[in-house]
Amino acid sequence: MEIAYKIASLTKSNCVVYVKNSAMVAVGMGMTSRVDAAKAALRKAEDMGLDTKGSVLASEAFFPFRDSIDSAAEAGVKCVIEPGGSVRDDEIIEAANEF
């Protein structure tokens, strides 16, 4: 989680990073929405034959909606780290706890 969060904190806005076994397996950034960045990262990982099951998802800023968490769960992400700050933080935490 620490590696994923450090990478995410050094990238462009609306960034998400997927890390597995201490290696970045997907990154999405510079998109107009965080969920689009997450989907782009997962699509690229899939295109390259990289497995995201068991990975960690990090974001450089809060998740405004649970859609990114739902996408992460579908991809097999096991934990999520983000700084919080959304008016919907309780909903985001609840979504993460569901998975």
C-alpha cells in the first residue's frame, strides 16, 4: 500500500495506481474522472496480460463516488488507500468494507 500511495502521489490529477507484489501493474491518470482513470488502467493491464487480482489500489485524492471501488472489487483488488476528503467518505469506506 505504501508503494502504491507514493506512486499515486507523484502523478497527475485523477490518478489511480494498481500495485501487486511491490510492482506497479496499472496506472491511469490525467482523465476527467477518477472512475475513467481506473477503467483505463484496468483496460491497459488486461491488454498487456497483467493480472490485477490481489493488487492494491491507490489514489492521490479522494474517491468522490463508490464506482471506482466497485470496479476495483471486480478486478480483484484486495485493499484501497486514499487520503479521503469527499463529502461521501462514509459511503466510500462502506463500499470498500463490503469487499
